[in-house]
Amino acid sequence: MKIVRTISHDGSVVATACDARDMVSEIEKIHKTSAVTTAAAGRLAIAASLMGIGLKDKEDSLTLRINGGGPAGTIIAVADYLGNVKAYVETPVVEIPLNAKGKLDVGGAVGTDGTLSVIKDLGLGEPYSGQIPIVTGEIGDEVARYFAMSEQIPTVCGVGVLVAPDLTVKAAGGYLIQLLPFADDSVIDTIEKNINSLPSVTEMLTTGYTAEAMAKAVLEGLSPDVMDDLESAYKCDCSRERVERALISLGRDELESMAQEKDTTEVCCHFCSNKYYFTSAELRRLAR
């Protein structure tokens, strides 16, 4: 996945864009999602990745969690400071009609009765958490609303995933535009003009736009310069040691109960489907 971050010549606005087809394809491959859930989880993962590269330290992480009461259930995306991301969708297969525009109904799959949560773990003890009520279920709109309501940062977020009839991902990517407090009205007018004149994210990607071209196109007329050019990926950081810590957190009684139920217990990672096996003796050792 290619991520490019640009900044206007006067430093008043930053735009980040990515071509995330490979990353979203990995979501479909791991979770065996239907078309609309590939689009929903893919859009959330793209947004998390675009937000993640704003983190400062390699141990920092950002989590987006959305549940609007729709058939997809809870969708989670976790990104690191390089934009690497992993994702989980509670109900991978959802079959609902196309929306009024004849496109995948991501808003219908997500629902509009719930919340979008943003959790930032910056290594400062208790993670920062912000939450907003969902209005449309459209991921890009909800992310922009989160920034406006919770962080008071004027933001435009465009994310898109195009899924072929055979469920393969034909195009996926997005952009995130954020204005700094000293941006003047002419800058805002220029960005609004650019956004209104550009095709959709998936149209841009299928007609040859690169991540850099998108990042520059949204800042057209503002003399943008490239700040960062990164290669990121779908990346799960699970390990046997992490799973052991999670099991220990269940408590002694629960581990003893699990040890009695089966000779071998299987633990599957929600994000990458890797399986870890623990014998009864190993569970009892963890329970000490």
C-alpha cells in the first residue's frame, strides 16, 4: 500500500492519500467478506491508515471502532505510525440490496444507530478515546465529523473500495485533508473547488491516479510539496506471547475451567486468523 502526504506551500493544509488495493484485498482474503463488508471494513481500514501516519512514535497506535446497529456488526481497524493496519469485522458476510445510486450500501451495512470511536494509545498510560454518534454510516463522512466535533480540526475524508462481481478488489484508497488554524478562506475555497471537481476515489484510481497524484490533486492551486512517501501493508502483530498475556488477563478461575474442558485449547486471532494452541498443562501454568 502506497501512502503519500503533501503540504500546501504556505503550510496551512496537509493532505494524505493512499492506494490501498493490496491491503483491502488482504482483508477479503483473511476474513472471506462479502462485497459490502469488504467495502465497509476496507474503508475503515483506509481511514485508520491515513490517520495513523499522524502518530509520532513507533509504539503509538490508533483504533477506529464503528457499530451502527447494522448487519455488519462491529468493525475495527488498528493502525500504527507507519500506516500499517489490521482489521476485524464481526459479521463478514452481509447480503443487502444496492443503495439508491446502484452501489454497495455501506451505510446500510454499518447502520445509523450507534457510534464511531477513536482510541489513541500514545504510551501515556490511559489511552485517549473520543466518540461520536453515527449519522449516515458512510465511513468518510463519519471520520470527518469526528475531527470536527472531537478535535476541532476542519477535515475532509474521502475513502472508496470497488469490488468486482467475483468479490476481488478492483480499486481501494482514499484521502484525508486537514486544515491548520491559520488557513485562510481562500485556501478553504480552493479545496472545496478541488473536491467538487474531482471524480470519486475509485474513479481516480481506476483511471490511473497514483497516491501522490491524488494527494496533489486535492491541493491543486496551493503548490503542494511531498512530505512523506511510505509503503505500508496489512500487518498483524499478534504473537504467542501476546496471546498468553490475553489469556492471563482472563483470571485464574477461567483458565482452570478452560484447562478442564479440553486437552488442547485453540485461540484464533480476530485480525489475521492465526491459530495458537495451548495444552491443559500450559493453561494451568499461566493460571499460577
